[in-house]
Amino acid sequence: MTQEFAVDDRQGWLSLMASADEAKLTRLWQDYGASPEFQWLRAPEAGGVMVRGRMGGSGAPFNLGEMTVTRCALTLEDGTVGHGYVQGRSKAKAEIVAKIDALMQTPVADDLRSRVLTPLAQARQAAKTARAAKAAATKVEFFTLVRGED
């Protein structure tokens, strides 16, 4: 597994879940089967954020456009706080992300990592590999014949 898909730190697992296919995330979460008791700190709500970009990654920032994001925050009975931020308007996905985020900070993290996050990371890597293979199939190699005038 590449560093890009690491699920050992909070930033990694939140990034992985935010970009994961909602149906796959939901299925893995349901198969895990342990939904914790929690209290909402912030119920799921959708809103807009401004996406900024840079030319070449180092140029001056500019406003690219707006994107819809759903966010929520919850606390488990032991006081652990989980956050969920996902693209789009899926309140259910944001809730699942927040629950997993909170549980990943508890002793069940290793089991949750192996049963939910690792399969998501493997699916993400497989999709990336498939995209790369599809792009490579259309690659055009240009070459120049040496002319005898030199």
C-alpha cells in the first residue's frame, strides 16, 4: 500500500473515507456491525465551500468554484469526538465517517482498520491502477527519425 493510502493516521483515514464510494463504505460499515451510542455535537448539515487552486501548484491562488460539503461532529459515551466531512449532500455518509473517526481513536481501532479501512484503501488503489492502465493503453509514443543532413 502506498503512503497516499495510509490509514494509520487521522488525516489518512478521514481522507480515505471522504473520497470512498458511499455504497462500499456503507456496506463495510454494516458488515462491521457495531454502531456506537453517541451524542451529536453538530448534526449533519450541508453547505458550500469555496475551492481554491494554484497554477502549477505554486502559483498565486485563485477561486476555482464552489463545492457542496456535508459535515457533522459527534461524541461517543466515553467522550471521544469524531468528525465527518464529505463531498456532496450525503448526511448518512458523513455520519458513518464521524462514527468511524471516533472509533479509530479507541481500542477497537485495529479491528476497524482491518475490516473497513483496509478494504477501502485496497479498492481505491485498484481503481487508481485501473485508471492508469486505461490511460497507458491510449498512450502515443512519438519518435523522430534521424535525418542525414547533420
